[in-house]
Amino acid sequence: MTALSALHGSLIHSRRVRVLAEKIAPLLEPGWNVIDVGAGDGTLAALVAKRHPTLSIEGYDVLIRPQTAIPVHAFDGLHLPLADQSIDAVLLVDVLHHADSPLALLREARRVARRAIVVKDHRLSRPLAGATLRFMDWVGNHGHGVACPANYWPDHRWRAAFAELGLVVEHYEARLGLYPWPASWLFERGLHFLARLSVVPPLPRGGRGGLADEGESQPRAASQERAAACRATPRKGAR
């Protein structure tokens, strides 16, 4: 591990994981079966589970680390070995921009999710955003052998993908507080977002989902009809 990686781990990574766990936990419901795709060492998922003791949560990743905080299973990066609508919620935390096809992996998450998908990722929102994000990815991932194809999207591309897959944005925020000042001025301003997407099965062919209004922070905005449809869907055990 380089000195830069060690500094990132001590000053940035621990804070980032803690803040994300605090923000993701309220987006999940007690008793849900959850998978964390791109779980890494499982620390984030373990912290989320600590805040939700009744959650059942396991991870999937293309690289399995020697020690993990939760059970983490190998997969090929695109096909999850799970049945359709077999999981209550899927977490995709800073993983889609690492995929060769972010839309294909999001579609696979849509296939296995029964109730919700939680996405935390980057967005191209200002000049030099791409260069800044590539540097951040290199610092955070090069020591773990993680591919960094830099598939960063602007906000409108994310929203188009959600709509294409029939996913409804219930919660969206882009001010996450991941970094302390002054690092936040360079590495945060508008570059990150967290969204909870509701899943209303089945996925229609060519269907499109609704979107909440634009904004830095939006409350859950799914209609009562869609929410009722989600609640009416029977649960199944996770594989």
C-alpha cells in the first residue's frame, strides 16, 4: 500500500463509509433481504446492518478479499446468481461507474430487486469533473486491483437510465458530506449523489418510470398506488 493510499484510508475512507451508512440505513426497511453489489470488504454493508439489526445482508463482488465483514460471493460483474425479484433491495454504492456497461448492471439489479435499488455514484456536474473523479478513483482503488473505466454520467443520463428501466426516484440527494473541509470543496461539490429507486414489477418492455422533480435533496416521491403495489408483493428468501 502506498503512502497516498494509507492517507486516503485514514482520513477519507472511514468517514465516507460512516456517512454513507448513516444515509443509506433509513432508505431500507426492517426485515428486508438486501444484497450489496460491489461490496468490497463489506464494511459499509456491516455498518448498515448494525443500524438495522433485522436486515439480512450479503455481498457480491468480482474480487473477493481475504477478509470481509459480511459474507461476500463471487460473480462475473454482470450476472447475479439469483432468481427474478428474489431480493428486497439491492445496494449499488460507487460500483456502476466501474462496470463496462453501467446500464446492463443496473438492469440486472432491477431484475433481482423486488422493492428498491439504492444507488450511490458520481455525476459529471462541473468543469473538470471527469479528471477529478478519475484521480479520486485511482487513489481509492488502485491498491485493490479494481478496474476504473471511468464511466461517469451527467445527471440527465442517470435519470434517463432510471426511467428506461421503470425505476421511480423516491429519494435523491447530492449534498452528502463525505469529505471534511477543505477536501469537500475539491472532491465533493456536485460530484456525488445518493438515490433510492422504487421497483414496481414487472419491468415493462420499453416501459418508462416516473421521476421526482430536480433538486439537490428530494423526499420520497412515489405515488400511493406504486407504494401499495410494492407492499402487496410477497417476500421471498434470499439465495
